Amino acid sequence: MENHDNNLAENENSGTNETEETLPSSSSSITDHEEADPKPDDDVAAATTAEAEPPSPKKDDEEAEEEKKEETAASPASPPPSLENVSEEIDQFLVTLKQKNDENAAEKMDFEIPGFFERYSDLVEKKIAKYDAKGKAKWGEVAEEDSWLLETANRISKLIMLMKDHHHVEPEEKEIDGGNGNGKDSLVNRVTSIHQRVMSYLEEDFRFLMEECRIPTELDPGGNNNNNNDTKGKQQQQVPSSEQEEVKDQEGEIDESFPGYSDETIASLSKIAGEMISGGYESECCQVYIISRRNAFEEVHKKLGLERISIDDMVLKVQWETLAGNMIPAWINTLKQCAAVYFPGERKLAEAVFASCPSVAAGLFGSLSRGVVIQLLNFAEGAAMTKRAAEKLFKLLDMYETLREIIPKVNGLFPEESVEELKTEMNIAKSRLGEAAISIFCDLENQIKQETARTAVPGGAVHPLTRYIMNYLSVAGDYKETLEQVFKDHSKIERADSTSRPHNENDGVPEKQASSPFAAQVLRVMDLLDSSLEGKARLYKDVAQNNFFMMNNGRYILQKIKGSSEMSQVMGDTWIRKKSSELRTYHKNYQRETWNRVLACLNPEGLNVNGKVQKPVLKERFKSFNSLFDEIHRTQSSWVVKDEQLQSELRVSISGVVVPAYRAFIGRFAQIFDPGRQTEKYIKYQPEDIETYIDELFDGKPHQSIARRRT
């Protein structure tokens, strides 16, 4: 036996067919030698003879050596086996072993490691050494090399599994290994090292395809251009619509390039991922994938104008103008596009790349999407934590509405195992935005109370506080449904301002509206505004101007409410009728305090005594009328009515009372005066002049005295 083994070893070194001569002859081997590596009949016969007739113990060493030389001289030199040939031998060996295992499924088949395992390792190591020395071509540059790498990874993975699970060391092998039984372990370690090198190349190819083969994605950075004064309508035009048809159109436009890989690249990624996972390199493959896709999402956020920012920086460092003008619109746009396009696309990508392992695809997509969502929700919470200010309300409500729109879609966007967690996180962020919105809206009460100006507004004009509050409420009307939901959801939250005066919710307010926490809050604001205006009206010493101021501001309030269908619904018809009645009262009071004095001058009573006109009294009446009208014109032409309709109504109502009375008075008493200078002295105005001068009232432009203009 010893001589025979020596002959086999020497034949290996002599360049003869190594596959044939190193195959063991044990009955436990299932390798069909002739099928795996057919050789000339002479060689086969020689091998068969060697197996059938073991060397006679009578032969001495010299005879064995001589016989060996003769066999070597008689055999022609065989070419060294190629990597392709040895690979085929291994593949055939694996197929044959699988068939035997399938036939004997009840127990594992033992086998001895063929010699061509070692030769295969030599040849693969040699090729890897060339890669290390010269550099491997990038994936896709040499198709044959790509295929070889995948095939090699697959083959070696099977070999490692085979050697670890099936092989049992035989006694003969223990002798060969010096009695320590380390032959298998040594080969396993060597093949494992080769496997690691092959997988490292696949990992680099996977990274290359993930990072460098993405197609530049066309993005819609629509939300970036909003400025701080945009209305809700303008914002909605610049962010993707939630309507199903528009979402479909948007998906169609972006899907062509998103998630940014060609079909060919995705196919290659899938092959590499499959081999890495089946070969035990799942974590390395997943790490490359998740890092690449996170980088891709960061790129998406930047293109959409959303910078990564911590909550602390949002609260302490970033100016609100920057948040409102750029970052919040970008956040809204990003979240909507993620829900409509990027998350569905990302899910498709993961499922395509990891088609061989759906559980891995689901896990990666879940991890990636959760990270993106949490980042977006952190931004929302940071915005809610910024210092409360009235101008922030509508941007926060925009964010609230975006989350409200997205949350119902969560079930179809994310893996089942992460849906409930993400829903909870989203609802928490939405709730905090709602709480911030309520706090800001309720703070309108404090803003009204803190307005303590002690100087009357010139010209009885609409007070800046009135304009601010009513414009604020007008815009709030655009968010009526959202504010009603927010107030309803958070109606039990204690407001910071606990000093608001009691409000009777049923005072002129329909029960349906009084039951709405939002409507009740608006009514409190309106009552406070009315009280504040009443106090500011008392700053005018002129009673007429006091009523004029209340009429002017009341008209502005009423027009703003009626101009918003939403706020009209909140305030109700009863409130509107009550307000209209108040305005008529202010109008009558103003007209009585101002123009009744003028009309008193045109009263004919007291001018006739015993059927004769008292000329001195008549002269005094005309003088009083001229002086009073001149004073009213001079004063009230500087009074301000910006509402053109109210301005016109006032002028018409005044002319309708004063001009007819003046025309009648002149017609009755003008002939009393001597023609010429006396008439000109007392009758300074014709009825047409009075009408012209009345039309100069309330335009905020002080006019020169009429008397001076006429001289």
C-alpha cells in the first residue's frame, strides 16, 4: 500500500492526468471517474489494473522504481488542466453528489475530497492574484469576467457547505495527514479564504452599481419658492396635489427614471445580491444597499430644498423666515412626493434587487423608509417647538394637513410590521402641530388685550388692530375645517390664557355653531375686538368722530366676515344681522351729530314775524350755515374711509339730506337780499357747489378752506 501511494504522489508531480490518479478507490466514493474526466483507454486500463492488483509485497523498491520509470516513459505528457476544465469537474461532482443524496435522502452520503478541489483552489487563487496585481475591470466592462465571478461565488459556496456538512475523515487520510486529521480543515480554510476574496469583489461591484449607475432623477422642487406671505391657495399650487389623477400623472413622469436604475443594472444587482446572500454575506450586501439608498434620499431631500437639521437647531438657530419661506414648503413637498412616488419606487427597487429573498427586501425597505419618515417627523416636531408667534399658525396648519393626508395611506406604503409604529409616530407629530396651532390661535386674545395705544387713529380710520385681526381670521377661514378638527381634538387642553372674560355661547349664536370649540374661540376674539374698539373710540373728543370710527371699523369687520364663506358660517347669520344693525346705528348717530346742526340753519322756523321775513335773522342763518359747512368740509375731508362702497354710501346719504334742504331754503329766501354784493356775501354756495364739496369728504386729503378758495 505504501509503494502504491508513493507511485500516485510521483505521478502527480510528473504532469500526468492528476484527476485520474488522485481519485480515491474507496468504495465510499461516489465519483464516477470515467464520466468526470474521460481519458485514453491505456491510461484507464493502467489505473484499473492498479486498483484491481495491488503491488506484491515481494517486489523490492528497485523493481517498483523501474516500473514507474517505464510507465512514465510510455505515457505521453498531458497538458495542465485549465480552470474551465476543473470547474466542469467540480460541477459534475456536485451534480452527482446531489443525485446520490436525493436517492438516499434518509441519511447523508459520505465522500472523500477529490484531488481536483486542490487544483481548483490553485487556479482560482492565481486568477485572483492577477486581479489584485492589475486591477479588476468594473462590472459591465467584460461580461465574461462578470459571469465567471458569479459562477465562482456560487460554486465555492456549494463547496464550503459540502465540506462542512458531509465529509468524514477516513483512517487512510489520517495517515497522510500525519495522524492529526487536519486535511479537511486546511482545505476548508483555504477555500473559505478564496470565497471571501471573491465575495469582496462582488461587494465592490454591488457598491459600484448602486452608487455610480443611478440615472439622475428629475425632481419637482415646487415647494421651495413660497414666501412668508403666501396664502394657502398659492402653496397648494406649488406642492403636488393629493388628487388621485394628479398623483398618477406624477408617478408616470418620475417612474421612468426612478428609482434611478436601468433594467439591466437591476438584473445585475439582483444576481450579485442573490449570490452574496446564499454565500453567507447577507449583512455586507445589505449594508452596502442601505447606505447607498440613504445617500440617495439625502440627495432627494437636497434637490427638494430640505436640509438635514436637528430639532435644537430649528428651535434655537434657524430664523422663522427661513423655515417658512423655504424649509417648510420643501418639507411638505418632500413628504408628499415620498408618499406618492419615492416610497412605492423604493419598495419596488428592494423587491427587484432582492427578488431571491423577499424577507430581506421587506426588512431593508422597512428600515430605510422608517429612517426617512422619522427624519421628516423630527422636522415637524421641531417646527411645533419653535417660539409661538401668530405668523407661524398657517405654516404649521399646512404641515398638519399634510400629515393628515398621508397617515391614511400608511397601510399601503410600508411593510405590515412597521405600519402601526409609523402611524403612531405620525399621529404624535400631527398632535404636536395641532397643539401649537391652538396655542397660537388662542393667543389672539392676548394680542388684543395688550394693544393699549392711547392715541386715536387719525381721521377715524380703520384701526391697525382691526385690520390685523380680521385679515388673520379671513385667512383662518381657509383652514376652517382643519381648525375645527384641531380644536375638537384638543378641546380639553387648557389654554395658557385663563383670564378671558366669560362668554355666553348662546348669545345670538345658533346652537350648532356654539357647540364648535373653534367657533366659540372666534366669537371670544370678536367680542374682545369690539370691546377694544369701543375703548379706542372714546379717545375722540368729537362724538360724531367717535361714531364714525366705530362705523368705519365695524364696516371693515363685517365685510371681511361676509367676504369669507367659511367665516360667515362660523359667525352665523344672526351675528351678521346684529352687526349690520349696529352699523346703521353708528351711521345715524354720526349723521345726527354732524349734519343735524347744518340742517338746523336751514330751518325756516323763526324767520317770519307777522308775515314778514326778519332779514337780520336770515343773514345770521346763512352766515352760520356757511361757517359750519366750511368747518365740516375742512375737518371731514381728512377723515378716512377706505371702503369705496361705504364712502359712496355716506356721501350719497349726506347729499340726499343736505342738498334738497339747501336748495329749498335758497329758493324761498334768496330774493330777500339785494342783488349784487349783498347776495354774494350771504349766499356763498349754490346747491351744486354743496354737492361737489360733499363729494370731497372722507378721502383722507385735507382741503383748503372753501372760503379761502373762493376769495
